[in-house]
Amino acid sequence: MKNEGVLLILCSFQCVEGYSIKQKAQLHANLSSGYDRMIRPGLNQTVPTIININFYLTSLEEFAMEKSKMTVMGSFGLEWTDSRLTWNSTNFDGDLNQTSLFVSNIWAPYFILFNPHHEQMPILSGEQSCNVYANGKIVCLPSDRFVVICSNSIDFYPFDTQNCTLRFYVPGYLASDIVFQSLSPTIQMDYFEENGQWFVRDTKNYINRNIFNGIKVEVLQLEVIMQRRSKYYVFSFLLPTIYINFLQIFVFILPADSNERVGFSIGVLLCVVIFLTIILDKLPVSPDVSKFMTKLLWDMVFGSLIVLAVVLTSRIYHKEDAVKVPMFMKKILRIKEENTAVHPKKITKSLDKIFLIAFTTAIVLNISLYFIRCKLAGANLSYFSY
């Protein structure tokens, strides 16, 4: 019984198919014999070569708004068929169905980035290898770091969304020579590592036919739509500014005889100016003026007007004599005095109420308009989601 088991194992080893290094070398010699890598695949050269394309985004390394630059890491999945690179696997013990060949030994599309931030580099270099199958199918998986020019806008900072596109084409071939086919309408995100500052909301993978100097060529466009993770900016910038806005109006609640109103209002205004300076250093450099910056400028205007209002009410309060007030001003100030002369303390008290209501309304409107304008323009305000 024991001998029969050993015999069965030996028989199973003898039945395993395989190929030797000599057979593989012979295959490579057969494939390279008479092969011209300067001619694209296709027995009928009037029929375009079809290249199937996938792109796998692995990381969003950097998005530098001041340099209009986006850097990503990713891998292409390129497939095409070359009928010159076919063989019968039965001639090699039936098991040699696939091999690897260097790009320098076969025809391969000279993919280059159309909108690089620096120099143009080919996606497929001669040192890279591709998988070649017995039926002539070729699969290449080149990986690289891609640095592209990307226009941007800080209009809705810190709730801004940026749209960057990587464009690739094969120079020297017309749209009638090479046809791109996207295997997926979106970029593959299976291996993507999240970025700490930006959230990738959506991606697109599509083909355009562009005309350059009267020549129509296929252009692969990989679109990355990303939104800033705004939670940090909301808690660090936006909420503190709103807090300072409402702190300013408390000056009209302070007693007029406390002698601290002017100092309080100037101190809060200085906080607004200092905070504005800090935020300016953090804001990306851009020719656009963001709605957030417009809000901050209005905050500074309201702070300055509050200081002027406090100086005015303090000056009136410290007058010793009664002040003559016209009847229409009495109605505005809601002073129920029959005489034209009114004591300054009553005027100050009425002015404080009016200024409190007016500046509170102005500040609430300024904050509300900022969020409304951002929302109406399509900005995503759900910062807690990212």
C-alpha cells in the first residue's frame, strides 16, 4: 500500500506541464525575428489600433494653489493586441502561454502628459516590461508620479472645490491611427490613500478628440474633483471671527459711565485686525478675492464704525448741559420729552439701543450672506462630512 502511494506521487509529478528557460529564450527569439517596433500593430494599417485604458489613483500627494500645481501617484492599465506577437503554446509543451518583454523590444504607445507642470516624460520607458500573451494581447502597468498644471479658485474658501485634469496623448499618431477606449467612466480608487487636506469627491475617465494645427488626435482626460477638508478652517478661522463679531456689539451693553467703552471697542477692533492678518498669511495666494475675505473686510468696517459710534455716544454722555434735539430726532430716538432740551444721558441710552440693534442686524446679515452666497454658488458646506 505504501509503495502504491509513492508511485502515485511520482506519476503526478511526471504529468505536470512546464517549460524550460531554453524554450522561453527560443520564444523570444521567434517573436523578435523580423519584428519592426517602429510600425504599429495591425495587419490592415487602415484600421486603427485600439488601446484599452484604466487608471488607478494611489495618492494625492500635493495640491499647491499658489503654484497651480497638483501632484498625484498612480498606475495605468494599458491593453492592446499585436498580431505579430502570437504563438502556439503547444509548441512549448502547452504551458508557455505568457511571457514578459521590455518596452524597448516591442511597439508601445509613446504616452506623454499633455499638461505637465515641469518637463514632459513618457509614461512607458524602455526599461519597463509588459506582459505578452499567446493570443497577442499585451498588458502594461506603468506607475509614476504625475505633476500637472491645475488652475484653481479660492472664491469659496474654505469650502472650495477644485477640479484638476491630467491629459495624455500619443504624439505622431492621428485619431485614425490610434483609438483610446476607457474601460471605466471613472478613475479606479481601489488602492487610494486618503489625503489629509483634500477629499476626492468624484473622478472621470473619458476620451476627447482635439485638433492641433489641423491634426485630430485622441486625448485621454483624467479628471479629479476634490474638496477641501474644511473642519480645521471652520474651527480655527470661521467660528473665531463670528465670535469676535458678536463680541464687538457688547460694547453698547456696557454702562456709559464705566469709562471702558472706547478701550473695549478699540481692543476688539485690534483683535479683528490681528486675526485678519493671521488669516491672510494662511490664505492661498490667488488673484481672486474669496467671499470669506470679503466678509472679513466688512467685519473690519463694522468694527471701525462701532468705535466711531462709541466715541460719539461717550462725547454726548459727558456733556453737562442739556442738548437741544429736533422733534424728528426725538421720534427716531424715542425720547418722550416735550422740551427741546434733553439730558445727554437719555440721548446716550437711546443711541446705544439703536446702535445695538443696527450693528447686530448688520453683522448677522454679513454672516448670513456669506453662507448664502457660498451655498447658492454650489459650495458644499457640510464640513463635518470630511
